[in-house]
Amino acid sequence: MPRKSNTRAAAGAGSIRQRSDGTWEARLTVGIDPGTGKPVRKSIYGRTQAEVRKKMTVTQRAIDSGTYQAPDKTTVSEWMDTWLETFCAAKVKPLTYSSYEVAIRVHIKPAIGALRLQSVRGIHIQKLYNGMIAAGLSAKTVKNVAAILHKALSVALKQGIIQANPCDAAELPKVIHKEIQPLTDAEIPLFLQAIEGHPLRNAYALCLFAGLREGECLGLSWDQVDFSARRITVSQQLQKEKKKGARYYIAASTKNSKPRQIEPPEIAFQYLRAERKRQAENQLAAGPLWNNPDNLVFTDATGKHLAIHTFYKHFKRIAAQIGRPDARPHDLRHTAATVAIASGADIKSVQDLLGHATASFTLNVYAHTSDQMRKDTAARMQSYYDNLTAQKA
């Protein structure tokens, strides 16, 4: 027969009692419900009175020191949804939000989504990273997912749901940056020859000569082009949502939404003038069908924005024609930067041209100079030492 409950408080404990099944229970107040103002109580169980008393003492010390963590049944999956909708939806850009949603749905939830948020430890995070690497994903992809998870759990920490961020106890794989592959001095003329007569000729040329990202190029408006001052203001870009039924939209071109002004060589404006003439002819031919509400520089025959995948697909075909099937549209931007450096531009000027946050980032990306640039540097150093020798003589 089960033992009767001993409702008499244990000597010296006050809130400890023995239950009908022989186990012991301690009840103590752990806080006040902000909604009702009533005490929030916690039960602690153990096989013996001493065991329960010890647990109660530990808990009471945590309450007194302000380190007590109230039990919470929220799972990682539930918290990621809350974080995404409550802390991100109205704060981050649509494309950023989409990238967060994809990372959470594809990588984070399948691996640790079912775990209670408070039970997640560094080893769980480490297994997530290891699993991604084992699946053949790059270290950069793992790092991006880790950044999202760390942000979400940092907010959970601030909200008092967890006591520490378990991401801090996991180790990220080392990211190996691939060496950039800009067009060589020999390939640039071949590329310009290959794009002659192509409908996207002027857009590709502008990326090459002005160092624009493809989204910045396709989102460029005529309002941002100052022919008289030979200046382009880069403040927006064309982007596409990462979801089913995705739409295109114009977004700020930088994380801080601050525009940058660049002054590319005159040849860039020659291609822009050619595009302005071409667009005027298209508008005349389209008549009432013409519709270019964003006043974009690069459009189709009726004024509609160009598709990013079309821009990419045609570029790959052209790159293959000149023996560079590995090249991407972004390599035109790399080419602009390396040409600027080879022409003697200082790193700060290159940073401004590309819109990098810091000059050190620019240096890291373009640390590998071309053979010709290395030879030029050696020649200048030799000339300097020759002059020193001549002065001594």
C-alpha cells in the first residue's frame, strides 16, 4: 500500500514534505508573476529529505544571487520562429530576412529544433556544424548559419530565457578564402570584343569599368548618373526574394544604407551614353507599352527591369567564349579593383570605389596581385636603390 502523505513540514525546512509515494518535495517561491503579482512557486523532488534540502539550498542561493533560471519549455524551433518574427521582421532587409528563414528552416531546425532552448549545450551546436561539413557544405556556409544562430540565442540571453549562449562553446571550421580570379590584361580586350552587339553589352561594360555589383548595375537609375560631373551615386540595387513566387524589388545597396559616389573613367560614361540612346529608341518603339517607374538605366524593350538570372546566364556564355568558363559577373568587379591598383590607385581610393566598410577588408581581398604588378613593384624598388647608389657615387 502506498504510504500516506506526511504533510508535516520537515524539521528546520518549513516547506519540505514527504509525499504519499515516499519521495520528498520542497516548494519555494522563485519570483513574482509580473502579470498577476502572485508568487511563482517551484517544486523540487528527491528520494530523501537530505537530497531535497540540498537541492533547495542550491536553488535558493541562485535566487538570492540573481542567477536563477526559471524553467522554460520553449524549443529551439519555437524560439527561432519568435526571434525571426518579433526581432527581425521589422528590422532587417527583405533579402536578409529571407536568408535567415532559409538557414533556420534548412539547417538549424532539422538538427536541433526539437531540443528545449535551455537544454542546448555547446556540443549540440558543434554537432550541427560538423554535420553541415560532413554534408559537403562550405565553411563559409557554416559560418553564416552560425552567425544567425548566435544572434538569435544572444537575444534569448538578453530576454533571460537562457543563462549563456551555447554557441560560444562551439568551434567554427576555418574559412579558406578562394583567391579571386579577375580577368587578365589579355582577357579584358577579348571580353569587350565578345560583348559587342550583345543586348547587355553596356551593362557588362559598366560593371567592368565602374566596379559595380550586378545588383547595383541592374538597379541603377538615371537619377544617379551625373554626366557633367562624371559621377555615379550608388545607393540602390535590384534584388529578388528567396522564396516561392519571389518578386523583384529595389533595395538600399549597403548595410548602413549610405550611398557612395564614384568617379569611374570616361569610358564608363561612353557606354552609359550608348545605353541612353538605346533605351530612348526602345521607348519610342514601345509607345504606350513603355513602363519604367524606377527610371532604371538597364531595362528590356518595354522598360521592365532585367532578370538577375538572365544577366548571369548570358555572362557565363560570353565568359566561356573567351576561355573563362569559371568566371562570374562579380569577377568584373574584381577586375575593376585590380586594374585600379595596377594603375597606381591607393587602397583608400579602391575602398571608396568598391564601397567596402574598411580599407583593411580591401587589402585582404586584393592581397594577391598580378605577376605584372609584382614586377612593377620590383622595378620601382630597383630604381629607388639605383638612385641611392648613384647619389653615393
